[in-house]
Amino acid sequence: MKLKELQKTWNRLGKQDPLWAVISYPDKKGGKWAPEGFFQRGKDEISNFFEYLNKLGVAIPRRQALDFGCGAGRLRQALAPNFDKVVGVDISPSMIKVAQQYNRFGDRCRYYVNERDDLALFKDNSFDPVISLLVLQHMHPQYIRRYLAEFMRVLAPRGVLYFQLTNRYLGSEDQRASTDGYRENMATGHRMRTLIKNVTPEPLQQLYRTIRDWRKEPLMEMYGIESSEVESFLKEHGGVLVDAVEKPFAPSKWECFWYCVTKS
């Protein structure tokens, strides 16, 4: 999936059901997340992050934090009391709009829509923690690698990169199709698209594509990179792996790792 298509998907999700799109519990779909419960999840995750660093014996400066793929802002709002400034970046304008609506820290939190496959809007060594959870797994590996390299570039000395990424899919390809819906939908729609392309003028084709896309529920694609490859890639870009922990992830057939990385 190209970045423009990824942005289109997440912009729709941000308009339709932004809190569920970030934390996709089945019983919360359809606007059933209470904002208090959603943002409490962010507070718990950041509290666990600092406890985790303490156990590792890692202390970081508290100047500026980056929340990559910030969505509705659950992590950013939890980070704000702990840092001088917090920056949230997301590819979806609708998600950024929701995050702004829930912001309780004024100019201490800044928001950026980033449509590029880099973080060129930020200087080298800008952030003490760079955090990205439940984000990279929805991107094709070519973009995951690009952003990981950028994370290392913008990470400040003595800072920490903390991110989560699916490692590999443990089920069969048939199970994967039924799990994320992507391959199945690609196959079933091909014949109709070909027929319409052959007999319909281009303006009507475009209208059909627009209607078709809006009728279909947006699909969250899932990708992974083997942990050994991730570790090698980070090392090539100046990363020092402090810890990598496998943790359960839903859907359960995806193996998942949480990484803690410093800068050499």
C-alpha cells in the first residue's frame, strides 16, 4: 500500500470511529470507546514505559518527546506532563483534528500531518524519546525501514527509541486472509473492476471507484519484519539495542516485539 492510499484509509477511519481505529477492541467498535477509558489506556502505557526504563537502568532527558502515528493523542496527552514539549505526527488529517479536540495542554503539545516517507520537518537529534506503538505494523516494510532510519536520525543522544512491531504471522495464508480481509477483498473485486474499465467512459469509472471505495469499510493492513532483521537494521543506523520483548498481540496469530533502543 502506498502512502497516499494509507492516508486515505486512516483519514476515513479518523472520521468514522477514531478511538476504535487506534485500539480496536471488538466491543468498542461503533463509537463505544468512552474518552476517559481510552486516554487512561495512554496513561497506563506511558506509566509502564517509565517503569520499564527504570528496570533497565535507563534515564532520559525530559525536553522534547515525539509520538509517531499519534492518532487521537492517547500517548501524547500522557507524555505531556513529563516533558517540556510533546510533538505528535500522523498521516491522517482527521486523526490530528480529533487529537487537537482532546488536547488539554495547549501549546505544550504540537501536531503535524506528515504525508512523506521521512521526518524531514524535524532536525537531527531533536527528541529524547521517540515512541511509536500500534502504528508501524500497518505499513509496508519499505516504509517501516524508512521511518526506523528517520527515528534514529531525530533521536537525541541519551534518548530512547521505544516502538512496537509485528514480527511474523504464525497462521496459514488462508487464515491471514480471513483475519485481516485484505487479500480476500483484492481477489473478489478484480473481475468487476476489469469489466467496468472495458465498457465505461473514464469519468464514470472514476465516479464508480469513488462510490465503491466509500461503501467499503476501510481495511487495516498488517505487516511484519523479523526481529533479527529489525535489530540488524537499527545497528546499521546507529542504534544500540537495549531490550526486545515479545508480548501478546491481537490478533493472536501475529507474533509481536517491543523494542528499546539508544543511539551510539
